[in-house]
Amino acid sequence: DWFMYDFSRVYVPVSGRLTPRRWLKQLATGHSYITNGPFLEFRVNGEAIGSTLKLSEPGRLRVTARAVGRSDFGRIELISNGGVLAHAATRAVGGHHEATLDTTVEIRSPGWLALRTPPPSVSGDASRSRKTPLNALGRELFAHTSPIYVTLDGKTIFDVAVATEMLATMKKHVAAIRENGKFLDDAARARVLDVHFAAIAAFEKRLATETRDRSR
């Protein structure tokens, strides 16, 4: 959809015949990555993007990752719960660039792991003002996988501060859709809004539970 502006696209693995339904199912279950340049490969203990690893106790996990692109994207970064855990620089291979990573990580709490290339700059954010390499359309390169989740003794990660921020963002989206959204009819608008309302309700319920449990 964005090719008129950039090369941004989302990839998912689909076995058998490629159909919209199968593609959307993989997308909905998180087996995806987004990129406007490099291709990404990412596994944790052999499990693919979108998987959940269930640990009964703290331990170490093996991470294997690879990125390939026609432009030099600089490096790949292994992200753990939002922070950079490890990275690997690119190298020229034939007429393209590659970066590979094979490492182990220690898990002591529930969380998530993901693979990315260095994020594009953000206007007004001094910590991310450095320009990343550009693709063939002159846009800053980016690529990022969906997470591979890790539960520990049945517990999942939940960051109250992040959830609160996401909740506020979703409510802003609802206001923007109501004010600026263009739809075929009211029913189409309602379907989009219902997705947001369901997510908002789920976040509010989880936030209330976490806040209550932490206050005990």
C-alpha cells in the first residue's frame, strides 16, 4: 500500500497456497516483520517470530538472527524488553550486505525479544537525531520483527507505565478516527472503532488488576 511513498512492507510465513485469509491469520498471530529494506530472519531456541517460549525457571536461550539487504543498513540489534541486548555489524557479501548474530541470553524474568535494524531518527528527540542509512527511495532504512515472547513460571511481562501510555494513544486514535476518518459508511467506521474499544477495555481491565495487585 505504501509503495508510492516507500518500500515499506510486512512479511509473514505462509505454507501451502497463498491466500488473503492465510496471510491475515499469520499477521494476526504475530508471525511477522516490517521493513523498507532488509530481510530479517530471527529465532530463539529454534522458535520463530511470534512464538511464546514457556520457561519454568530462569535459564539461557539461544538466539540466531540474520539480515540481508541491498543497502548497507549498518547493523542488527537484538532487543529485550525495549533495550538493546546485543548487536552485529554488517559486512559486504557479493552485491549485498549481511549481518548475522548467534548468541545466548540469560532470562531471569518474563519478557520479549525482537530483532531490528537501527531505528530511524525522530524529530525533536536528541537521542535519536542521527540519520540512519537511506534506501533507494531516499528514506531512512528500518526493519523490525514482531516479538518472541518468554513466560516464566506462567507469568507474562506487563509494564504499567508502557500500558498507560499505549492506552492514552489508543484513545487519541479513536478521537482522530471520529474526526478525520473517511469510511464507506457508518457500519465500516463502527467496525474500526470497535477494534479500538475492545483493546481499550482489555487494557483498562489489565491495568486495574495490576494496580490492585501491586498495592497489596
